[in-house]
Amino acid sequence: MKSYRKELVMHVNSRRGFVNITRELEQAVKASGIKEGLLLCNAMHITASVFINDDESGLHRDFETWLEKLAPEKPYSMYHHNGYEDNADAHLKRSIMGREVVIAITNGELDFGPWEQVFYGEFDGKRDKRVLIKIIGE
């Protein structure tokens, strides 16, 4: 079995945002040379997420609205975690959206269902964060 590892550095200039990283994952599969296996992609920071969904701007706005209702950024004083950093809401949003995705690789391609794309979700941006791509297979 072969393995391949790559890190992406993400920088979102706003506090929150979603970035489609599907192309970067597809390029990693090609670079790995693996034809049959699994790709793991995870955010390497506790206030960021990797998830699969549709690449539709209205849906992304709906995510933002929904997440803000579940874990509003302000008032900062409502969170026990806030003190050194005012980012408790970002930790909660990451818990909701998830840490990682695992995708099958079949015939050297990501084996997606209809409309599936992979996204990096940023909930406490304006700084560099890492995303891990790990591929194993034959």
C-alpha cells in the first residue's frame, strides 16, 4: 500500500467563510498516483472545518445564518471560554460542521455523489491555518 501526504495553507480574510477545496484534493489524488484507496482531509485547527455539500451560494448563506443562530458570535460575554480570545462561537461552529471527510478513490478519481464538493469552513479567520490531505491505497 502507498501513502501520500500534503498540507494546504488556508487564509480567509474575514472571520468566517467557505472555500471550495475540491480541485486541490483532485490534484493531490493525481499527484499521489493512487488509483484505488481513500482520501482523508481534515482541518488542523480547532476553529475550522472540512465538510461535503453542494457548491451553491444560497446554501452557503443559509449555513452562515443557521450557524449564527446556533452559536452567535456576540455577545462575547455569553461564553465561558471567552477570555484570552473571543472565539468560543467558532469552536462550537466547528463542532457542528465537522472536522474531516473521507472520500473513496476509484479509478484514480474522487468517488463523489451528485453535486458533492469539499469545503473548508473558517469560523475564526484572518490568519493562516492548515488542512491535511492524507491518501492511502494502491
